[in-house]
Amino acid sequence: MINFSLRSMALVLVAGFLASCSEESATKAPVVRQVKALKISDASALQRRWFPGRAKATDEVDLSFRVDGKLVELPVNVGDKSSAGAAVAKLDPAPYQAAVDRHEAELARAKAKHENAKLQLNRQNKLLEGGWVAQAAVDRYVTLEKAAAADVNASKAALDEVELDLSYTTLQAPFAGIIVSKYVDNFQDVRAKQAIARLVNPEKIEMVVNVPENMISLTSRAKVIVVVFDAFPDVKVPAEIKEVGSEASKTTRTFPVTLIMDQPDGAQIMPGMAGKASAQRVVALSKTGHSIIVPPVALLATEDGSSAVWVIDDGSMTVSRRTVKTGTLDVKGVEVTEGLEPGEWVVTAGVNFLKPGQKVSISQD
């Protein structure tokens, strides 16, 4: 009777253990790996987006002297136009002219000493030819002549330096433009590199916009770009892409794109004005359009030596490996010529730790 009870109890314990293991296995959730991913964009997406920015002049500079001094001329005012090479301000040249005069005199003395040293050396050489002096005596005059020549060269260099400083007492406009700010008044003592006035050339205007990394490869397909400034909402200014940044912001994951444009008729765009830009016409994306760019870290090598990427099914949030054909490599990434379509998600980090069918979540960092 006792044996039966012990056996029954053991069976109950085993059954309970197996049941608990089964329940634990059934309730254990599959591992979800967090990944970084990039959504492949269609070129037409550029036409549906406006990118904000702020105008700046293509050429703009704070003008400053290279030497210290007292201002004696400041003929420009805010709003004045200045031609290239025109004088914007002048310092009192007297101290620098005095330095030039002093070094010119020193150079003249050095040249005179050098001429005398050469005459002495020539005389000693004639005496050596006649056997009147020893070679050692001549060598001493050779040394004196070389020292005098070195003094001449040093004096010339010193004179060149003070003459350059004298030329720096006139502050010239490096390009044609408009004076938009004045930072000092006439007759002030100013320091080298202290801003005197700000000059801008408003003939061409630039604007930097930030384009998301999933769209940056499409910028080359934008053929008609317009910019609208808040101050002139009815004026569409044609623009072109001047340059595309090669590094994305670590915080926003966007690339800086610089646009350049001429001043429009009937409006004066000034630096600092806010606006927005959009592509009005783009070249349609095709499977062989060489339009899709992915980061190099998104690619992994397959057994046959080709390239593949992990594609995320945004319905089930699982990954599958897909073979792709790649093209050129540039600063924005690797060109994918076949295997990807707009709207698909591609894993861009952690590709070596995934397996087919694995569930993932997309990191927002």
C-alpha cells in the first residue's frame, strides 16, 4: 500500500514538472534584436518635401587689418557699395613709414659695407697673386665679404617686412559687394584682426538645407529645384546644388546640402533670410537607375562572393537575406544597382548577428 502511494506521488511530481516546463517553453517570447535600419526612398519623395534653410551670401567676410594702428580714414557707411580693391579704411601710416625709412638706411649702410668688403677682398687676391700675402690673410677677407653679403640680405628681408606692414595700413575690399555692418568709428585705435566692417556680395545667394540619409543619394536626380523665402512667398527662386556634405550629423542623421542661386528679379534676398527648398522635377527611379545608396556596413559577403543585405518585412518585423548587385563606392555609400526597391527597410548595423526569420525592432537612435 505504501509502495503504491510513493509511486503515485512520484508520477504526480514528474507530470507536474513536465507540465511546468511545457508551459515555460510555450510562454517564452522569441528574442527580438534591436537594429538600425534605413528606408529606401523613391526619388519622387523629394517632390513631396520642403527643406528649411537660411540664406547667406556666397562671398562674405569681416574685414580687418593685419597690423595695429589708429584709424584716420573710414569712408564707408552701411549700405554702401564697394568695388574690388577699393579702400574701406586706412590707418595712420606714419609709424610704419618711419620703420621703412629706418630700414632703407640700414640697407644702404649694409650695401656700402659689402662693397667695401668686396674691394678689400679683390685687393688681397691681387696681393696673393704677387706673393705679398699668405692665403690665410685672404681667407679672413673672404669671411668678411660673406658676412657683409649676409648683412645685406638680412637688411633686405627686414625692409620687405616693414614695407609689407606699411601696405597693410590700407584695408581693401577683396571683392565687389555691399557694406552691411560697421564695427568701429573713425580715429579709434584698433588691433590687428579686429573686425572693422562686414562686406557681402549679394549677387549670388547660398542656402544650406539638411537632407535625411535615406534621401541623400537621390539629390543627384533633382533636376529643377526652387527656393521660396518667407519674405517673398510668391517668388520661386531657381537654385542648383553646389555641394553635398560627405558626413551625416550624429544627432539628426542628415547631410548638409548647399544650394546656390542668383538674385531673382523683383526681390532682394539678403543674408539671414529664412526660406525653404524643394525639388520640382526629378528623374524617375528605375531598377537600373543607379539611384540607391546604402552604407557599406549594410552589406555582407555571401558564400559565392556576392553581396547581400538584410531586408526587414515591416509587417512581421522579421528579416530575410537578399542578394544584391553593387556598383561604385563614393562618399555617400555603396551604389546598389539591383535587388532593392523604394520603400523597403535595410538593416544598417549588426548584420553579422542576424539569421533568416529573426524578429527585429528598429532603433530610433
